[in-house]
Amino acid sequence: MMEVRNARVLHVVSPDAPRAPDGRVLIGVRGLLEWAFGAECASIDHNEVGRIGPDGFSHRSATANICDMLALGDPTVDPGRGVKVDASGGRSLPHDDAEFIATVVRAQLSWHDAVRVAELARAGMTPKWDLPPTRCQPRDWKGNNQHGQWAQTEAMVAITYRDRGRLRRCTPVICPVHYAPTAQQIGAARRAYLQWLINLSHVRVGLKPHEFKHFVLTDAFPVARPWQKGG
């Protein structure tokens, strides 16, 4: 089991990553979250908030949770033996430190923010802030065949004009356009990124006092404003 756990650590940590004198890997909060949710597949329990103590941390161990499951059962069939521990060679449980990290994420953040942080960590991604440059493009498209698509046009009100002494009439055709992404979309993407940074800072505060088995939490943090020169 220890070899498997070490392999999971190496899965998200470069072999030449800096290490503390005791051999533990120096890692930032983002890397720690990606290890817990990506490599260890830790999950957030919606009901876990009811088991969190006044200091913001869970006072329940994994062993206590297993005992609770073993105590469940159908009283009419076999009371107290309704749940059986899976001892097969399937997927192992997350590391205790990974479960602790998931508990801190759930305790420090709202449910929506906790799920968002866990999803991004599991995918090894950050919120998408680098939207493509704003450009002018047709508002609507038509056609979807071997020739592709073309811009949707609209006919305006017919106009009358004089050309070389003769009265002429025509109906102008225009192509409505819009600019995308809009300033609102760019602003929303950047606000989502900044909110993610705020969430990481809250999680880091909750993780700081804990001593991890394989890692040492550092102050390394994602760039504050990557869309600006110099961050």
C-alpha cells in the first residue's frame, strides 16, 4: 500500500521538485489540492458539514466512519451487519491527508465554491480567464452543408434615390454583427479566476497548521492577475 501511495505522489510531483530536509516535497496549495482530488480521488461529502467541530475541522477519523457503516443494516434481516467492508483488490481509499484536505475545503468554503475548487483540482485546471481577443463577427449564421456556413443577412426598408436624373429604388441588405467575447464576458471570467484565488487562500489558511506525511505546504501561489504584464 505504501508503494501505491508513493506512486500517487510522484504522479503529480516532478522528480526534481524541491524537498525539505526530511525528504518531504515542498508544494503549494494548488499542487496539494491536485494531489488530493486528482491522484488520491478524494471527494467532498455534502453531509460532512454536520460532522465539523467548532474549530472548523472534522473530529471524526476514517476508522470511526467505517465503524458507523458497519453498524448499519436491516434490523429484520441481520442487524448491525448490513454493510460489509470491501476487501477486494479494487480501488483503495484516499490517503488520510487527502481526506483531511477535502474536509478543510468543505469547512472553509461554501458548497458551491468547494465543489468548484475540487473539480478544477481534479482536472488539473484553473478557471478559464484567457478568452480570445474581441473580434467582430456575424450575429447569426445560416447553412450547414458541404460548403460550410455563411453570414445571415437582413433586408432593410426599401429606399428611393436619383441616379443620373432617373429615380431608382433598391432594398439594402445588411449583415448584423456583434463583438465577442464581450466586455461583460471577459470581466466575468476574470472575476471567476480571482474568486478561485480567494478560495485557495482560505483553504491554505486551514491547511497551514497540519503536518502532512509526504508534503510541506509552502506559500507558493498562482499568479494573481495573469492577464496583466508581470502578473
